[in-house]
Amino acid sequence: MPNKATADAVEDRKALKVAEVARRYDLDKSTIYRQIKSGDLPAFRIGGSVRVPIWALADFEVTALNAAKIETKSDTATGEPAVTAVAA
């Protein structure tokens, strides 16, 4: 697990490596590369390294949230709210 100094350094950058994006979302790197290849996630290349701008991650999250209709129901057993994503 990265220490706080490492986490702060990552947050201060304007773009992340594909592996860093994958770790952030608990996904495989191949999933991130697929999103880049499809055009759903903007990225650029510096030398041999692909980078994803921080702003692109924020936009990607908003798009993903807007694509899913969130339905909130109350769990009858506990009374706690239960959130279910319903495909658009």
C-alpha cells in the first residue's frame, strides 16, 4: 500500500499512468486500455508511456454515473437505504 507522501504526489500530478488509473478504480490495466481505445477515456502518450489526464477521469466518472440510473430503495429488514444501479 502506498504511503501518504506517495499518494499526495500522485494527486498533485496532472495525469496518471494506466497502472495508476487501474489501481484507483480496482480494475485491470486491459480494461483501462479498452476504454482508451474506444475513445471513452482520453489519453496521450509521452515516449512509451500512456497517460490519462486527471480531468478526463473526473469527466469519465460523471459520464458513467449519468449513464446508470440510480434507484434507491429501503431494505425492509434493516431500514437502511439500498442503492441499486439499473442499466440505462
